[in-house]
Amino acid sequence: MADMRTDFAGVSFKNPVALASGTCGFGRELNEYFDIQKLGGICSKGLIEHPHGGNDGIRIWETPSGIMNSVGLENPGVDAFIENDLDWVNSLDIVNIVNLGGHSIEDYISGVEKLNKVKLDLLELNISCPNVKEGGMNFGVKTEAAREVVRTIRRCCRHKLVVKLSPNAEDITSLAQMCQEEGADGISLTNTFLAMAIDIKKKAPVFNNVYAGLSGPAIKPISLRMVHQVCHAVDIPVMGMGGITTWQDAVEFIMAGAACVQVGTATFMDPRRALDIIAGIEQYMEDNKIACLDEIRGIV
Amino acid sequence: MATVLENRQLSEDFFLLKARAENNVRPGQFYMLRAWDTYPVLSRPISVFDADGETVTFLYKVVGQGTELFSRLEAGQQITLDGPHGNGFPEDIKGKIALVGGGVGIAPLYMTARAYKEKGSRVDLYLGFSGEPLLEKEYGAVADRLEVNVGGFITDYIDPAEYDYIVTCGPEIMMRVLYKKCVDTGTAAPLYVSMENRMACGIGACLVCTCRTAGGNRKVCKDGPVFLGEEVFGVG
């Protein structure tokens, strides 16, 4: 029997597959389709300290092999999440990753202070959302600007801290190394790629924000390259994501060095897609007599 | 997976697809349909035209890559039906009811009209088309009165003051005009509107189909697609 257990910064995943932030809410809807405890983990919809209504206009647009989204961090706020959903997620046998974003450094700090008072397994710090004009990705593009955020949050955050990197960063490896220097427990990448669509009938951008975030299989080879680069640049564990749609994709990310993977857009193809990926990895391990994933992790 | 029983072309770009699937669909609900593996990435939310316990029928218009793939399906082929989703139209209303549909928005009104009529309501159907009118005989059979307009504004034909309830599905501009007409005529009839925002997950997890309402953000796929007109259009 293949052993899929994976350690990530001292947190034990029963298998290396989690659902990515923004594609699974807080887990309740998907739990109506299957027992989400079969997953390794779940990453919450991106929270901000205060409730936020998100972007106006079109929020989703298909591309060949992908989608662009411009949800804009619509979320009920940290307090509502703690009151309504956190206990439920914690009651499950699953790694609880809470994703926190912000429009300003003050947002991040007050969000962290609230989350410091509750139980969770990993705090994923989103410095990479492309859909928020004032902040989000701006914090995650330049290494030295991001350093201020990571340093500040590391000081006040009592949880294990995973920093989610933007593929739009000027230098992805220096950003990752900075996170390690500042005491992050892990790194996750990639968030979506800044992208655009134009409505030629209206002669205008499709999205009110002009640019939006591209995800799905279209970005997988680039995300895989970035995960590979980052895994070679840091010693802290890496959670890889970006267009993972099949178990073969997941194995590629693990061979590139990722400790765990997150599945996002593929859930929209089939809500149970992450389960197929887990089953596929297990079958692959059995067929190739791989006892544990460390045998192939970072092998490339 | 469900087996396609029939996929009948009604006009240049409208099709009626019937599939075998056990269900307990309520009028106004929808399914996420998919007839491919990976691409296009997203499944397509399609309203139920009609259903019994064993089969579901969808009226759809070919507008893009996904619906174009549906149009090629033949009897005996497989399609993924995920659903039914959404709240549907209110079931407990009774009286004189107007149903107003535009374009492919007429789809959910067939089953809805029949259900209201079976419960003893008087049902008037107002259907607007930009091209060839569709299924007039079928719609006529589930209504006390059928008003069809081609190329104009179907909202011109209805007097909201005549009704106890009004139900609508169609282009947002049509529903907005109807809402304004309801307000202007001071009718006491509640207006129920069915929204069709773009969706990704279809189950309430991704917040892509959010609709601003008087009561705050709502998920069209899960809290809707049916809302009170004043909740959606009364907010400015």
C-alpha cells in the first residue's frame, strides 16, 4: 500500500492534495458532493479582515485551456468566517489552510490578530491577488516591498505561515528566498497570471478592472517551471499549484520538488476531480513500487 | 452520466435536448451540462424546460463553443448532468399569474406555467423573440392565454395591474423594463426575476455569479437564480 502521507512544515497531510483558495469556498458546498475528508487539505476562500463585496461586472471569462477571473476578494470577513465556518472545518480530519489577504498592511495585521486567537493548521498569506487594485499583488511583485509585509506578519502571526507568491513577481526566486529569510514556514505558488480580454463588439475590456487572473491548464507549464526554480532556491517546503488537472500533472509538480499540491480550476471541470488526482497518484505509486513520495520528490 | 434521448433542432440556433435522468426538478431550476472531458473548462448552466421523474428536457440556444458541442449530440450519446441547482420559481403562489419570457429565457417558463395551471392558477404567457418564434403550440397548451411578439418589446403587451404575480426570465434589460413598468403602474403583484449571470462552479463555492441585491451579495447559482425584482433592480 502506497504511503501518501506528506509532512509540510510539521503539519501532516494524509495525502498531498489540497483544494486551492477561491475554488472551494470553505468546503461546505463540495462536501455535499463527496466527503472532503478524503482530501489532504482545503484552503479557504481568500479572507480579508473586513467583509468585502468584490468586483462589479463580468467576473469570469473562458480562454483556450483556462479561465480568467476577477472576483476581487469577495468575502464575508474574518469574523464571519470564524463565527460560521471555522469550527466546522476544524472538526474535520483535514488540514485547514486559511488564506488571508488585505488591501493594506493594516488589513493584514488586524486579520492576523483575529486569526491568532483561533485554531487553524496553516495560514496562507496572499500577497499575490491580481484583482485588487489598491494592494494584493502590488505587495507581491517587488521583493523588497513584499519583505515589509512578510516581516511584519511574521512578527505578529503565531500560526505556521505560508506565503503565496505571484507569478507576476519581478524575480520569483529572490521573492521566495526573502520569505525564507523572514521566517516563513513554507511557500505556495503560483497564484493566477495577470491577463486580459477585450470585447471587440464593445471595443472595451471584458473586465471592469481591465486585467484579471488567468488559471487552468494554460498556465501549468509556466507554474511548474516557477515551482521548480523556487524548490531549488529554498529549503522550506513548497506547495505547488497552477493548472493541475490530472494526477500526472500533480506528479510533475512533486518531481519538481513540491511537498504538496493544490487543485483549483480543475474542480470546475468536475467537483470530484481532486479525488481522481489522489487515486491516480496512489495507483502510480503502486504500479511503480514507490513506497512514499519522498522517493520521487524533487527528483528532477 | 445521462443518455441523450433526443436532440431536436427547432430553428437555426435553438435546440431541445431530452436526456434520461432520474430527478425531482422544480420549475425554474437548472443543471450544469457537460458533453466533453476537459475543454471548454467550464460546464454550462442550462435551465430545465420540462421534466418528469425519469427524463429532463433542456431548451438551449447555440451561442458559443459549449452549446455548439451540445448541438452535435445524438440520441444514445452521453452527457453529464449535474443538478438540479438553484431555488426555482416560488411554488406556493396561486391566482392570476403572468409569465414573461424573452429569447432563450422562455425555457424555464414551460414547466413553470404547467405547474401553476395544474394548481388552479390562471396563467398568461408573454413570449418575445428576436427571430423565428418557437414552440407556440407547446406553450399554448400550458397557458390560458399566449401572447407572442417578434422583433418588438414583449413588455409592451402586459398590464402588470391585471395580475396577482408576475414571473420573468430573459435578457436583463427586458426584466429591468418590466420591473420599472410594475413600479410605474403601482401593481401589488410581486415580480420574480430569474438571473443568468456567468457561472463557474454552479454550486455556490466560487463567487463568480454574485448578484448585488438590496439584501447584499447573493449567489445566483445557489441563492437564486430567482429573486424578487425589487431586490435586484430596486437598488439603483
